[in-house]
Amino acid sequence: MKVLVLGAGVVGTATAYFLAEDGHQVTVLDRQPAPGLETSFANGAQISACHAKPWAAPHVPGQAFMWMFKPDAPLLFKPWRWDPPLWSWGLKFLRNCTPDRLRTNMERTLRVALYSRAVLKALRQRTNIQYDQLTQGILHIYRTADEFAEGRATGAQLAALGLPQDVLTPDECVRVEPALAHVAKSDLVGGLLSSEDESGDAQKFTTELAKLAAARGVVFRNNVTIKRIEPLHGRVTRVITDSGDEEADAFVLALGSYSPHFARDLGLHLPVYPAKGYSITVEVENPAGAPTVSVTDETNFMVFSRLGNKLRVAGTAELAGWNTSLDPTRVEPLVRNAKSLFPAASSYSALHPWCGLRPATPDSVPILGATPYANLFINTGHGTLGWTMACGSGRIIADLIAGRTPEIDMDGLGLSRF
Ligand SMILES: Cc1cc2nc3c(=O)[nH]c(=O)nc-3n(C[C@H](O)[C@H](O)[C@H](O)COP(=O)(O)OP(=O)(O)OC[C@H]3O[C@@H](n4cnc5c(N)ncnc54)[C@H](O)[C@@H]3O)c2cc1C
């Protein structure tokens, strides 16, 4: 079968790879000169099933309100801007801020994340793909007793759903991550270790996986901008681009935050809104001062991942439309916190700041699977966990296109839930 994958981020590339393993004739379209150059480029690098707790939670509306007027807040949201897509997304988000919805959404996200982590591990074993991966787990650190208690409560919910975590004292945190020794006594109350989670460079992974896919015959058409998707009689017939039309038997929409624009042409409403996040990448000048375990600072909503001789620090979210300009005010908290947690790792003089648009759904669950168009499949809306969920999501779409039943229950993961 000829399959056209729209988008060569980590999600589209993983989909193309698994379709190629099934023997399909696959073409991937992307406007960038190579795969993985938009949101998949410099993210937090965590394979973090442990972060399956959705953003929408009972306390979040109040907290977001308090942050509205703080330009360096971890979550910045300005509802007074003229932005109908944000208002529509925000109303759906509010409807998900109940304890029941929280539990349901956490289970759905974790279902995909755990499956995806297993698919990634199996893929690594099969192909020996290398992407600066570290497999020592993710350490969550807490600075206050209240946050630690809340973290343990979430940990208990995750454990009941299949993701166990170890509860650690500050000293045990230092045994796991010696570079935290200087903060352990004064500034840590404890930690949680998700030992099966991992980290690795999503862009490197995407590049390497694209090579493996190309070796199986996948054609990557880079520098091609998609203009519109054309339907006829309940099927998609072709995709119009700035360099010719592409026809196929099946189509996969994996355009990240830009997916809703193209779904709209087909009369489909995809509640995906960009949640802009930032990262910095610095050279590690003193390896003993830099982490070797991926760390999540639960107080400041930031993640730290060691990628070879580099340290990646990522965080913050801003709901401000499809705007990719880099605001130094949002970078500064990342630098400040990195210097405070890992002062000896680097002089932090040569920073590589970056921002990207997470394709966020109001319930934090991705949108996977079939559409009202018989030959159009959706693989988007992975929000904060697109790297974590890319391999599993790609495998699921390949299964659906092959007519196989996916290996996990698809209940609650599709577009029909909205
Ligand atoms: C600061 C930050 C930290 C993050 N940390 C983590 C983390 O630690 N772990 C994790 O799991 N996830 C993390 N994420 C989320 C993760 O990066 C995303 O969910 C993931 O990259 C989304 O992948 P994607 O393939 O759907 O989108 P993208 O990577 O954006 O791919 C979409 C592709 O579509 C192409 N495209 C768009 N429009 C067109 C068009 N008209 N024509 C042609 N091509 C087009 C783009 O060029 C792009 O290559 C983070 C995100 C950010 C911003």
C-alpha cells in the first residue's frame, strides 16, 4: 500500500519507520530541510511515563490565574488576547479539571506511554539505534514537604496503574545523583525514582530512525510545504503542496501543532493548541558536576537531561498561539535554576536557547487512530510527552493501517472522545 505521512517530527518519522517494517511504500512530507527540526528538536529529552499526570487537574485553574500576571511563570496564559482557538481549548481544558477526569486521563496517557517505552526499548534492541540515551531512570526532586506529599500521592496513583516509583530520602537522592550533593542537605526534602524511565536526544533519534527508515525504502521529501488535504466521497484523495500533488492509498496526519489547520479543511475539529516551551543546551565543562540521571525539578517544573557532553534544561509553558519567537524572559528561569542545581557543571557562558510548540490537547491524551475519512489516520496531540509516546503511537498507526488490532486498548484515545 502507498502511505503518505504528513510531518517528519519524531512522531511522523516513527510512524513511517513502522509502516516500512510492514512493507508499505512510504513517503514523508515536511517543510524543513531534514526530519526533527521543529518541536522534536531540543526538548527535555525524557522518556517519562512518570509524567503521565495530565495538566488539567482540580487545583490548576486557581494556580494558572495566579500566574497570569507573572511573565516568568511556569505556565503563562493570557485569556484576554483575541484568540478563539485558545478559548475553545480552554473551556475543554476546564471541563477536564475534575478528580474523575484526572484519573481517566492519567490512565489513558500512561497506557500509551508505558506501551511506547516498551516499543522503544525493543526497537533499540533490534536496531542498536544510538541517540545519547541514558537508561538509569528519572529522579524527581522535591523542595517542600507539601510538594513531596503531593508527589507521593501521584506516585501511588501511577503505581496502581503500573508505574512503580521508589521513594527516596535526600541522602538516597544523592546516591542516585551525586551532582546533587550540594543541595541535598539544605534544599531537598526527598525524591521519587522512576527507574524504568529513560532519556535521550529526540532529534538525534529522529535523524537516526529516518536513516533506518530510508534504508527500508521510505522517501523523505524535505523542503515541501503542505498547502491542503483534498477529500472526495469520504476518502482523502491527495495532498496539495508547494511542489506538486501527492496521491496515496492512506494518509497519516502528524503535523504536530499545525495539524488542526489541515484537519479544519476536512471539516474535522482537532482540539490541539500550541503550548510553547523553552530549553537551553550547554556544554558540560566539568562532568562530575553534571547529572547522569535525568532529573525533574518538581518545584520549578523543569527537567534536566545529560546528552553526551551536553546538558539540556527544559520547561515552561505559554499558551500564546502559533508564535515561535524566543522571549529572553522565559529563558532566564531555566538558566537561573540550572546554575543553582548544577553550578559546577558548566560556566553557562555559551547557551543554546530554543523554543518549540508542544501540540497539546485539553486532556493531555494524544489523538490516535481513525477519522471519518476511511483512509485518513491521526497521530498528534502528544503535548508534553511526544518523544515518550512517539514509538508506541507510530506502531499503533501502522497496526491500524495493516488492519491489525493494536497491542493496547484504544478506548479513549481517538478523536471521537471530543
Ligand atoms: C520545551 C519542551 C520540552 C519537552 N520535553 C519533552 C520531554 O522531555 N519528553 C517528551 O516526551 N516530550 C517532550 N516535549 C514534547 C515533544 O517534544 C513533542 O510532543 C513532540 O516533539 C511532538 O512531535 P511531533 O512529531 O508531533 O511534532 P513536530 O516535531 O513539531 O513535527 C511536526 C512536523 O510537521 C512539519 N510541518 C508542520 N506544518 C507543515 C506544513 N504545512 N508542511 C510541511 N510540513 C509541516 C514540521 O516541520 C515538523 O517537522 C517537549 C516539548 C517542548 C517544547
